[in-house]
Amino acid sequence: MHSGSIKTILIIQFFLSLTTFTIGQERNDNQISRKWAGWKMNGERISWKEVKSNIQQVPGAVPFLKKGLNSRRLFYISYIPLAASLLFIQDPDFPQIRSTRNTVYYITNFLSTACIIYFGIRAVKNLKMAIRIHNENRAIVY
């Protein structure tokens, strides 16, 4: 087989999987969704506390909710080294001298930024998974 025919087969398979995925999705009344203005359920806006209480009603979604909340806490805690490093910024008029202090400063900022990215992505992933499990189980129950 030529590489062109393999590409066309993969493209067709991709579009077929997209259409079957969208056909299989059904909206139910008790589905939680995140819109630009905030959380919604049954077409009405709900608070984050109501979202958490609804997710906690589905036992399968609770571990993902806890992981997401813990990751979100660590996401915010990871900002502390960045904020503390602002205290150590030198005066711009002072001549820059390479020292171990600057190296530690850069390594700390790099690690803090890496933690922010990691825990941010992990929190979003786990919270989305908790909402997806909630919505699937609510679609089955109701």
C-alpha cells in the first residue's frame, strides 16, 4: 500500500469515529457543564458548592473530585516560591554579578513554574473526569 492510501484510510476512520462519537452523546436534564459564565445544570447557573455536592452524590466521581481539589491546592501553593522570589530581586541599577544566589533564584523559579503547569493540568484533568463520570451515571440513573 502506498502512504497516500494509508493516510486517506486514517482520515476516513477519524471522521467516522467523530460522527459516531457525536451521535452517541445524549443530553440529559441533570448534566453539569462549564460554560463561559460559570457552571450550568438544567439550563440554570449553579455555584461551585452545588457542583461539588452534586458530584459527591456519585460514588465513582468522588476520588477524581478529591484528586482535582488537592491538585488545585498544590497549584496555588506552587505560587508561593515565585512570590517569595520577588523579595530577592536586586535593584536594576546595581551591577549584576553571577553568583550562586542567582542560580538558586533561577532554579527555584523554574521548578515553581513547572509545578504550576503540572498541578494546573492535573487539576483540570481530574475535575473534568469527575464531571464526566457524574454526567454518565446521571444519564444512566435518570
